Amino acid sequence: MELDLVIIRFEDNEISRRDTPKIRGYIAANFPEYIELHHHNNQGYVYRYPLIQYKTINKKPMLVGIGKGAEILINIETDIKKLNIDGEIQQVYQKSIKYQKVLFGVSESLISYKFLTPWMALNQENYRKYINTSITQRRELLHRILIGNLISMSKWMQYDVKERLYSMVDVKPVNVNFKNNKMIAFKGNFTCNFLIPDYLGLGKSVSRGFGTVLKINNTS
């Protein structure tokens, strides 16, 4: 399956990764007509895989849009002239914009990826399973969760996974502060038979920049 992907990087701006949600809040507030930017409608929160994701990679804020999200980013890009981080205004002087067609879906070969930002794999239920099992069982649990993330993402991309998915997960737990709560996330690598476009996210809170992946052999 082929999808549109747009990546906007703010080259002259620097922020901390913990401030990524503030970029999200500011941009979403300025373009309330686009549900994909904030995931809210009249009925409340819209649960789906985010087509627009906010990242901070190497201190550089980024916007990543896939599918319809890519089209929206192209429409609003020229109107983003500043960033507001908790009242601190940063003028935007230089942006790089990358548009490309990317492949998405099951691969005939295994592909290795790394998590550029922590992967929030655990919800309340599987967190209890994780802390009460052996190392081997934890690895198997994370394997199943990763496969579930890929299937869930595919569903929202309207891509039907018909083949069996394989994965190998090599990650270590890290503590993250999420909405003033300490949680366990994971950093490391994984391998699977699935094509994931660079800079998309897996797991929970993808729109806030968690779980961002990059192919290991990618030099960009």
C-alpha cells in the first residue's frame, strides 16, 4: 500500500521533548477546524490512529502527517509563523518540508527499526501482567503488544493484514513522566515483517511523540 507522508521540521527552533504536547496544543488551537490536529469533536475525544503526529527529535520540533494528515499539513504549513511553548514565543524562521510517497504494509523480508522516543506499550491491564511475569514472559508479552500495535495502525489506514506477522523485540524499560504520572515505557530495537514509514509512532500517545520509529539502516 502506498501513502502520502509529509514531515515538517522547524530547523531554527529548539524545545525539550517534554514540551511536545505544548506544540500540539498551540497548533491545534490555531486550526480548530481540523479534527486530525486535536482529535476532538462535539461528542468528545476521537479514538483512532493519529494521522498527524507531533515530535521532538534532537531538540527539533517536527510535524508528521500521513494520508489525509499529510494533506492538512500542506494546507496549514505557511500559516505556522511562530510556536508558543507555555507562553514563551519562538518565531519560526526556517522550516524544512519533506513530501514523499511511502510504502506501508506486510513485507516479504524482516526489517529492523529503533525507537527514537519511548514506546508506551502498556495499558493498565497489561502493566499488571508485565510486572508479575518472568523476563521470558515479558518479552513474549511485548512481542504480542507490538503485533497488536501494527494491526491496529493498519486498521485505521484501511489496510487489511492477511499474512502472519512476525516480530523480535529487544527493548529495555525506561521511566517516563506522562501527564504528571510516572509510567514505564521502552527504548531499543525491534524487527518485523512490516513496512513502517520513518517517524511514525507505535503504541499509546503517538500524537504526543511517543513510540517514534526509524529504520536502523536509515542514515537521515
